Amino acid sequence: MLEFLDTHPAVAVSDAEYKRLLGFPAHYPVNGRARELAEQARSWYAVHGRPWVCARATGSFELTGQSLRINGTRFASKRLHDQLSEAGAGRGWVVGVSAGSECENRARQLWLEEKPDEYFFMEMLGSAVVEYLVTVTGGRLCAWAEENGMAVLPHYSPGYTGWDVSDQHKLLALLRQNQTHECLQQLQALDTGMLQPKKSLLALFGLTPERERVRNLAELVPCESCCFAPCQYRRRPFREPRPPLEDVRRLQPLGEPDRLRPGLVPGLTRDARYTVNSRALDKWSRERLQLEFHTDRSVAARFRYDGTTCSNLGRPLAFDYHLELASPTDGFRILSARCRPAPGDVGHTQMCAFLADPSGLLQTIAEERPLVGRPLDEVLAWSRPAAPSGCYCDAPGRLHKWGLVLEVIHYALIQQQQELA
């Protein structure tokens, strides 16, 4: 059986990909403190990181009903079944990649040392390494397929839409067959389906001899989601994915805290100091916030937060925040507040805390209503943790997001009142 194992793969994560995962805009120059943190993470990983890649060719696929059998193992995924069937894929490669446990351990150590900025940059570097390894492995498989008159399909993994994450155990067993290397033995699939070390990925690459069929099906061309620049087998240009929105502005060089223009704003501090700069507040207030003013001068606010999971290579997720505020004469007192997954969002189901306790996590999120009953202005003095992760797995991260939402609403109300004046 064809296979390869590389326990010392070269890792060259591009600045653009690292910056994308960190949440910076594509053309933003990363300087000052942010550059220092990025270089620290890269330097540490270059010395201590232990990435690896393993791939095994499968036998022929058995596509029956809405399931797939690989080497006698059944995988129940209609979406994967249909994709392989539509492309005429008869076999493929099972691939495992990992940034290694060292990266995860280092990030945990930084968090315990109360260094959230360093923790965040190390976490995102681990995700960037995994993306790089699976991309380069895809390029390697493309080269092999080209030589053998075939085409490679985009990789698909348990936990992706339509493929239950519990199948991680089966895919890992296929990868481990007759393979006793230490790195594969250390890779574990937990009861929830999550992998340990978490900066790891299991994937299936389909292979088809019908290359023309793949060229005519845009969703089956891996090139559009592959950023491997030197690949000589590219069929279509890479379309850069939308960067995830996350609060990394506080890591950027802002100088002195921004102050708002003075103005008469009943119930709110008119020259407020925020933890986020005014450009970010202005952008989010315009693009992600909706305010509805009632006849009694009370306010209904809705904010959409887009983030990413802490595992599964950062799957996109969306949460909606709904708040009711009293009138300005009552200090815009927060009458009610709630947070819940946005309608139609499935990304939150891939969070490790959700997989461990789905109903418990959502109930906890629903019960967290900071500053309810207090004037909105108190957000300016609210001491909360700096935890800029994109997920909702832990309390510090959730409180951090509540702080962002309340600051955006505070900023928007001042701007609205000043425009009226």
C-alpha cells in the first residue's frame, strides 16, 4: 500500500496566512507589539515545534446508498458520498497532519502565566501550521495524481458539514493500520470526536481518473481553496477566504486611547475611553449593529458577532446579541440582554465545549447577562479579562465579547446623539 510519513516537514507559514488567522485585514501592516508577538511565536516554534504528516492510499471506495466504505470501514455521510460519486472518485488518500503537542502545551503555559496576547498568537500559529501542512500535502498528492493520470478532490474531514465528527475514530484507525510510529500513537480521538493534540487534522482526499469532470464542477476543484503558491498543477486561481472577525485591534499600535468629540449626550460619558480604537468601533457600529428607538426613548439593540472555533482549523461561527436599554434619562440602563447562536449557524456545534456538553454550554451562555440592571456607562469601568479567542468555550472569552458589544453600543449611541445635536 502506498504511504508516506514525514516527521520533520519543512514549515513556512506565509505572513498573509498567519495574518488572516490572527484577524488582521489583508493590507494592514503588522508592526510594533503585534509583530513582536508574531515573531516570538514563530521563533519558539522553529526551535521546539514537532510537526508531522502521514498519508496512506486507500483501496477502492464502495459507494452504496448514502454511505461510503473504505477498506471495509463504513462512513455515513451523504454529502461525502455524493461528492465522490459526482466526481467519479474510486479511491483516495487518508491524511493526518499535526502541529505537535509542543505548540498546544506552550499555549497552555502562556495562558497560565497570564499572558493572553502571547497565548493567542501561539494558538493561531498552531492553526496556521496545520493549514500549511494540509495544503502542502495536497500539493504533493496533486503531483502524484498528475503523474498517474488522475486528479485530486478537495480534502474533507469529519466535523465538516454532513460528516459526523465521531467518524474521527474510524479515520484514525485507517491511518494507523500497520503503522506504529510514535507520532501516530500519540494522536488520539476523544469521545467527543475532537483530536488530541488539538492542532491536528484528519482528512480524506478523493482521487478520480475523470479529470475533465472535475474541471467542469467548480465545487470539486481544490485549487480555489488552496493557497500553495508554487504548485505547478494549479487549474484555477486561489480565491482568498474571508478573514474572520475577531478583536485583535488591541494588539495593534494605537498610541494614546482614542477620545470622542465632546458633545451633550445625556446618560453617557461624552469623552469615553474604550479598550478598542474608534475606527473599529465605527466600522462595527455601522456594519454589525442595529438600533431601534421607541417612542418612550428606550432602545432595542442587536449585534452580530462573527468568530471562529478554537479547533477544527477555525470553523466560522456567528452569535446574535439582543439588548433592551432604558431611556437616556435613566442612563440607558440595561433592561435585558441575551446571547445565542445566529439562526442557521452550525459553526458553534464544532466548538470543543459544545461537543462535550451541548445543552450545558448553551444554557450557560444564555444565563450570562453582565451589567443587566446597570447603566450602560458602567461598561467603561467594567474590569473584564482580555481573552480574544474567537470561540465561546470559556467564560473569559464570552465576557470579553460582551465587553466589545457593550462598547460598540455605547459608541453608536454617542455618535447618534451628536449627529442629532
